[in-house]
Amino acid sequence: MKTLNTQVAIIGAGPSGLLLGQLLHNAGIDTLILERQSPDYVLGRIRAGVLEQGMVELLRQAGVGQRMDAEGLVHGGFELALAGRQVHIDLQALTGGKTVMVYGQTEVTRDLMAARQVAGAQTIYQADNVVPHGMKTDEVFVTFEKDGEQYRLDCDYIAGCDGFHGVARQSIPVECLKVFERVYPFGWLGILADTPPVHDELVYARHARGFALCSMRSATRTRYYLQVPADEIVEDWSDQRFWDELKSRLPQALADNLVTGPSIEKSIAPLRSFVVEPMQYGRMFLVGDAAHIVPPTGAKGLNLAASDVSTLFNILLKVYREGRVDLLEKYSEICLRRVWKAERFSWWMTSMLHRFDEHDAFSQRIAESELDYFVDSEAGRKTIAENYVGLPYEAIE
Ligand code: APR
Ligand code: PHB
């Protein structure tokens, strides 16, 4: 067995692991990232695309904001299309000037990978059988295999940035964790196409046939979604069927404006709310999707990963620089306060905008009326806007 060592062992090279790694590296704290897949595989995943201001600032702080600032699209609002009318949510006016940045997670990941390479910090891709050990002891280490050889990585702390299906959460004894979960009876069918966006802002549409979302990656690339039943299979959706269904769920003026084209990618994602408490076990910390999942309606998944990263980074900085080991046990409670607020908002946006077949007529009218109330009231629109641009990060003191 070969032995390696580092200060912080990071499992997973998604946005959580790479961003944490970059911030720690810049602060002179040594990290080693272990990733199960290859870089191309990681970059091949099409994920979210809306960054809160807090995440934008964190990326700049990490020194990886250059391309985002040049190519990302700053959005000062979004559109809600509700039976027969459109409501503009003016994020900037409602939040005292805050905006969001439309920039794909794939691009964030690409920028972080490049920065890590320039920094000369080590990532071991295609690492098999990654297993964390000794998290409740002073002898913390991670074992793994690479090219058939066995390795042991000694470290001070482990960051479990390995997503929902990762090993970090699964290596915590089940009796030490409490799981909160809701699975929705539908999924999102998404397509990526090289077509100009139907509108200059994102459009979230509630419709009797189901929810639809018009998003984008750039001025020439669109990302559109349709609510579909959970058991739907992607092969049943030709491009033509997708475009026809999308048009049927959009207000006429937008449908008339929709430019269609061949899809570059098409996939179905289930919708789930999931939180595990606590987000730590001894010297191992769960970050991002490893600890929580939100349905994508509020665009919060990637942003929550970033706020966890910020919290863990600021705690570790104070631990290494000022010996503040007392802060370590606060990680989970600090993260969870923000996580639950984003869980609530994501659940609410999902509940308001989707069609729930199992709801009786009364429940459907209540949901419609609730959203009507929110959008017709300045206080309601403010509530939507302040959550959408992102709640503040808690200071670490
Ligand atoms: N060993 C090593 N790496 C692993 C293991 C394992 N056992 N299991 C998973 N991984 C890797 C995955 O291959 C992936 O690259 O961990 C990474 C986790 O990345 P993501 O799933 O992208 O999770 P995260 O970095 O927390 O990103 C935040 O929030 O809502 C979402 O779309 C958003 O994916 C984004 C996520
Ligand atoms: C996306 O562009 O993929 C996207 C945008 C907003 C959401 C969800 C996904 O709420």
C-alpha cells in the first residue's frame, strides 16, 4: 500500500469539491481531490445554470470569475407565465439591486478544473473504491485504488463533496443520521439546443398540461424543460414532440416567438427534496449534493453547494490560522439553517408551478390562488425575489 498525505482530503471533483479545493489552495492549505470519474465524464454532465450573487462573488474570490464575468449573462429579473397572463419578477428592483448570473455549471466546473491545473494542486481521477476511515479519531485517512494499486491518504479532515450517490454519507452509521425526504410524482424532461432564447429572461410557466421552463446558456444556446410523469421514458420524446408540447404550455406570444432546432442533449431528471442531519461526522463534513437535494424549480442546488463550501472554507481557515477548532462542530448547524430555507423555497416554487394529478379540485384552486396572491402583492413578489437571488451567507465568527 502506498501512502500519501494532505491536510484536507476532498472526495468528488464536482463544483463543491473543486471550489473548496481552490479556496483552500489559495489560502495555502493543502488538498488532494479523489474523483471516481474521468474529467471528460464530469464535464459531460449537463446541470443547472443560474448562479446567485453570493456564488458569483465566491467564484471571483477563488480567482475563477474571469470567463464567467466575460461570458455569463446578468439577469435582473425573470418571467412567470400563468394561465393567460405574464408577470415580471423584477429581481433588481425588488431586492435593492441584486441580480443572478446565467452561466452553466459545466462552465463553472471547466474553469475550476483549469485553475486547479494551473495551481498544480493534485486531483486523482478514476480513483476506485474510495473509503473514508477514522473520522471519529485522530487518525483520519482515506483508502482508494488507482490503476490496480492500493493507496492510503492520511489527512486532518475529509470533505465529502461526492454528490447524492457518493460514499461519504453512506459511510456514516445510519443511526447517526436523520433523513428528510420527499419524492415528487413527476420529473423534468430537459433539452439543450443551439437556438436563440425565446425571451431575454427565464420564463417559468404554470399550465394545466404541466410546468415548463425556458432557460438558456448563452445568446445562442437554450435549455428548455417540461414537467413529465415520473415513469416517462426519454425515447418516447422526439424533438418535434418536445417542441409541440412546449409551445402548448407557453403564452401565445412566446409560442409564436419560439425558434426550434435539433436537440444536442435530452434527458429526464427526477424531482426530489432531501436533507440529511447532521452534515458532519467527526472530522468528515458533507458538502453540496452529498447532504441535500432540492427540486430544480428554484435553481438552488448548485448555489446551496456554494454556500456549504463558503461555510466549510471559512471554518477551516480559522482552524488552521487561529486554532479555532471549536468552530468545527458548528459546521452542520450553520449550513442547515440556510439549507432548510432553500429547501422550503424550492418545495414552494415546485408546489406552486407544477400540476399535481393527485390533488383534488379544491387543492388545485388553493395553489393557483396562493401564487396569484403572491404575484399580485408587492410583499409577495419581494419574498419570491429575495429567495431567488439567494439569502445571505452567515458570517463565521
Ligand atoms: N468516489 C469519488 N468520487 C465520487 C464518488 C466516490 N465514491 N461518488 C461520487 N463521486 C463524484 C462524482 O463522480 C461527481 O463528480 O463526486 C462528484 C459529485 O459532484 P456533483 O454530483 O456535481 O455534486 P456537487 O459537487 O455537490 O455539486 C452540486 O448541486 O444541484 C446540484 O446541479 C447541481 O450537481 C450540482 C450539485
Ligand atoms: C437551467 O438553466 O438549467 C435551469 C434554470 C433555472 C432553474 C432550473 C434549471 O430553475
